[in-house]
Amino acid sequence: MTEQSWVALVPRDTVFVRDGRSFNAAADTLAATVLPGPATAAGAVGAAFGAEPDEVRGPVFARRVAGQWRPYFPVPADLVVCADAPESLVYRLKPEELAGDTDLDQLPGEHGAGPGERVCVPERWLVPPLAAEPAEPLSGWLSATDLTAYLAGELLDSGGVTPGDLDLGTPFERERRVGLARDDRTARAGFLYQTEHLRPHENWAFLAQYTYKPDWASRLTGPVSFGGRGRLVDTEEAVSRWPECPDPFSAKRVLVYLVTPALWPTGWHPPLPPGARLIAAATGKPEVVATLTPGPDPKKTRTLRWAVPAGSVFLLEFDTAERGAAWATDVHGTAYAPGTDDRLRTAGFGVVLTGVWK
């Protein structure tokens, strides 16, 4: 048995997190930063407690409102706006059967399937309404209240809404700074470059859920490192929860929403549970994730992988409503990572929320 709590990671200044790819100040002019991922959050939580909890799930952005933390999540990848209309409404992509083949029809065999067999090929296309053409993804972060309505199939059920009707958050802005490469304390002539930092807006922080056994006695200590360049975050216990799974949940059609980047052995789609088919999917651009084994020479153990980005959406259909409801309830708010290195799961890669789709 385990218990669950939340911790807030409050940046003292800007946040600087690299994706792990090599950077050469002589050849590259911009050292871009990325959003803190599960590995960064798990490392900070472990350092804050002086010991690793059983699992860490996060991070998610949160805004302090009236003394309480209000979480925000990446906008689901199937919400779009019209690129040519500045005041465009927000629409939801709909699964439709369309003629034609894609390169997905050439997926290699897996899970015992023979080479050339069709495996995990979506049966429908996700398409926007004509009013949203040409469509582009809606950007930003969606409040837990709106995401709960989305998971229940109620958000945008009657058509398009204005972005102002949604509780969209803007957690940070990007800052560029000029740097100069050095050899020890000596500047290297001609090695100017730019770095990009994330500056959280006032009252914004990161939340992470952690699980632990009842006899776990560790307590939060002072500020800890978060990302690179000596950046620090203050830590404090927080009260929060995941957006609710639709209740009562009894449906053959299960929507899977990805909270944190996932590193699945099946690649761009989640491993399918028994009795489920992948009907359609909306995913963003893959994210580079660096993982390493702690030790004296981390460069030798560093591994770069491509992850399915947070905000991706997958529409599954089960053979029975009972099987779909049981699976959806079981994995909601957990790291879904069958067949994956357990260290990735306990660090929070692949946290999913489940809902319904029509």
C-alpha cells in the first residue's frame, strides 16, 4: 500500500533546462531551453526529501489563486483554431472514415504479428470542421476544470467556443541572454552565443505528485537545484488532484490524454491493453529526452530518446464497456508504461488521464 501527496516547486528565478543534445558554442548560436520534464522534477523531489519516493508524477504547471494551487495542463492536441482567422473559434477534431492509405500501413510487425501485418493502424482520421480550415493546434495550458469537462466529452460538445470561454493559462515567457564560452576563467574570443531561459510569471510554479509507503519518514528540506545554471526552486507541500475520470465511467470508447512525455516501446502510440483497438490519434512533434545513470561519468551513460509529447490524445475502442471502464479507471492518473524500464515509469514518464470520446 502507498500514500500520495503533492509538492510545489517554486522557481526563485528563471528556469534553464537543456534537452541533453550537445551544444558547441563555436558552431551553434542559440542554446535553447525546453520545458522541465519528468526527470528534472523527479530529481528535484528526491533531492528535496533527501531520498527517492516510490514514484514521482509530473511536473504540471500550477497558479496560486487565493492561497490554493490551480493546476494547468498542455492543451489537448485535438483542439484547433483556424490559422487564417485572428478571432477564430476553438474546435475539436472529429474521427471520420476517409479513403486512402498512409505510411502507417507499413508498420513492422510487433506483439507476435508477422512482418507486413497491419498493426495499430488508426481506423479513422481526425479532421477539423470546415469552419476551422486551415486548422492549427490551439496553444497554451488548460485549467483542470476545463480538462475535466474535456475528458467527460462535454467541452466543445455543441461546436466551437472562443478562446476567452476557456481558462487558458500563460505560465511563463521566454528570455534570451548573451553568453561567452570560457576555458576555466578565461574568455574564448569569438565564442559569443545566446541562451534562452523560461521566466515563470508571478504566482506560477510546478507541481508533482509523489507516492510513498506509510512508514516513509523523509521531510522536505530547503531549496534544491532545478535544471541547469545553478537555478533553485523552493519546495512546499501542496494540495492538488488530477482532473477526475468521468463518473460513472462505463464506455467502450476510451480517450487517453498524455500529461507528461512518454517513452513507449511501441513508439508513437501507447501499448494497447487486451481487447482494445486504436481508432485515431492526435500527437505533437516528438520531444528529445536525455536519460542517464548516476555515476562519476554521466556522459558515458547518457541516452537520447524521442518521446511522445505531452498533450497527445489517443482514441481507443474496447470490445466491451466493462473492460474499457475497468482499464480506464485503473490507469487514470498513473504512469502507463508497460514494457518500459521501471525507472522511467517511477520518474513520471507517460502519466495519462482517461476520458470518453464520441
